[in-house]
Amino acid sequence: MYNENNSSSQTSETDSEGGTREAKEENIKKEVIFTNEGGSQVPATQTIINPKIEGVIVTAAGANDANVKANIIAAVEAVTGVATHKIQVFSI
């Protein structure tokens, strides 16, 4: 993980003969963030943990129709990877 500082500046100059000059400057400074663990400095890290989907419940208009229900189950399975026996579809 980083502590990031960004700064930018823009300068525009015009000389006596009508000429112009523009200068743009951008500074990016990154510093590693450290934490103290057991008396020593260790770089801080970030971990992203995605939840595990155990089952799915869907309520939908028209779910009384067997074809609509089957299509919803197939779509949910394709998107989530959840087995069809763990998908329940109910009519509104």
C-alpha cells in the first residue's frame, strides 16, 4: 500500500512580441506505508476476500411459468457458478 501525493502546476507566459509559452508540471510521490510488528517495520499489505455464495433466492414476476423459472435458474447459475439445486425462484 502506498501513501500517494499528487501535485500539478501550469504556467502561461506572454512576451513583449506576442509570443506565448506554456509549461505544465506534474509531480507524483509514492511512499510505502509501514506498520510496526514485533519492533520491526513491515510494509502494509491489503488483502481482498470475496464472499462465498452458498445459495441464491430470486423473486420475479412471471416465475410461475416453468420456462421463465428455468431461464432464471440457468442465468443465475451462469453468472454465479452456484449449482442449480441451490437456486430457488419464487413468483412475486
